[in-house]
Amino acid sequence: MSRPHRRPLARLTIALALPALILSSTSTAEAADTPAPATPTPHRSQGCASPPPQEPGQSVQHSLASGDLERSYRLHLPDDYDEHRAWPVVLAFHGRGNTGAGTEEFSGLSELPAVVVYPEGVIGQGDGDRQAWQGAPYSAPGVDDVAFTHDLLDTVESDLCVDRARVYATGKSNGGGFTALLACAAADRVTAIAPVAPALYPHDLDCEPERPVPTLSFHGTEDATIPYTGDPERGLPDLPTWNAERAEAGDCRPDPRARRVDPDVIEYRWTGCAPGAAVGHVAIEGGGHTWPGADSYSGGGHTTRTIEAHEEMWRFMSRFRLPLV
């Protein structure tokens, strides 16, 4: 299905005064969180020059062993995949009860110039057979999804030609929350994250990231499933506080710059961050528990049609490289 053109946030310059926030021009905001210059030489994986496990342009289900479980993932290769070129990788984690195929359908992520991997969670606890990710109260006890992510990346790097310094993670709801967990527990392999409507449950992992991971989050202000203002009874933080904590970890200035880029979209950028530690947030006014720009059902509530989340997150994440030796 062809997608209608949405205006990219980075090219809009409309500003609206907001209480307690400092307004900025597009050029100022972008210059403030521009990452340090990166080496143009990719960190090529061992799979370079090897024939791929599937035809370019296809999305195919694969399996691998992780821990004591047989796990699976959906793999999409770009139409022009070339085993002699080191490609960036996007890990896309589905929400509770969804699948990799379902996330691929509504997200538009397979349109990106990257190898896109849609991992499958393990059936968790609670109502029905619903796949979930580590860190949520309804996830399967004892399942180590962080270890699974490492095993999955090992497999991708072995089978394909990818750039180990350009591994990005996104996800919806429970999957978005899991990317935040990876930013803590796998900062040595995940370059940047872009959670959408993330379920940011507190986790019990004792981890101290080696580096602050660049983060761009998306959330609807009328999300009835994961409220924008948080839910103390479930341990869910409000989004402004969570983003402020990410900014503090990255040595950013405390007050974000804000600009309204569409009638229902406000973009927040923290400035003065340490090199490679950018923090941004996209608030969808009136948005529900949905993926911005989704062309099929992605959750309850209103879905904005003014931006495409996959385009905006790619514009943000693809600027960064993991500082590998």
C-alpha cells in the first residue's frame, strides 16, 4: 500500500510559545544535539560477503535457540540488499499480544534502508496466549529477553553483512518499554532507541549502562492504555519525568526546547547534551495508544496522520554510531 506524504518534523519551522519552555529555531535545536563526527568506516560483521539466508525484498520467519527455548524472529531485507555493503540494523519489538508480522504491517519500518528484524516474544502471564517482553509484570517468568537479543544480534551479524556500530531499536507499548531496558542492559550493542507509546514498567535488572543511549520517544497525550501522565499503581512514570531523567543522564540542559510542528504534534528537544547522548520526544496531542502514521490498526484511540513515526525515528537514530574499538 502506498503511503500519503507526511511532512518531516526536521523540515518544519513553525513555533508556538508554551509555558515554562524555551522556544528554538530548527537550526538551533538540531545543532545542539548533533552527534560527534563519526568515522565513515563501518564495523563490518562476519557475515559480509556471505550469501544471505533469503532473497532481498522479502520478509521471512526464522528460528534460533536462546537459553532453553526455541525462539523466532521475522527478518526483512531491503530490495537492494548487497552482502558486500554493511547495512544498519533496526530491531522492532512488538507490543503485548502482537507479533512481528503485525508490527511490520502497521509500522512502515520495512520501508527503511536497513535490515529490519522483528523478534517474537514469549507467551506471558495473565489473560490468554499473549506474547510479551521482559520487564513487564505480565511477562513470562525466567525468560531472559536481553540474552535473546544478544543471541539474535550474533545470528544476524553471522548471517548478514551489517554494521555493528549502527544497531537501532524501536518498539510499541511493551516492546517500546523493552527498548528502554535494552538501553540499560545492552548499551554496548544498541546504538539508539525510539520507543513508541512505551510501557515503562520498573525492572529489577542491576545494570549501569556504559554510555547514555540516544533516545527519541513518541506518545499520545490521550493514551488510555499507557497514560501520558503515568499510572503510579502500575509503576508507570509520566512521560515528561521519564524524558527529563534521560536528559539528566546525558548531561543535557534541564529545560527542553519545544516547537509545534503540526496542529496535533509538539516536538521537544533537550540541548547541551554530551556528545552522542541526544534526547527528544514527540507528543501527539489527542493521540491514543497508537503508532503515528500507521495505515492499519496499531492500538486503541486516535492515530495521527500528520507524521510517520518510522521516518522521524530513522532521521534521529541513523545519525548515531556505537563507539566501538
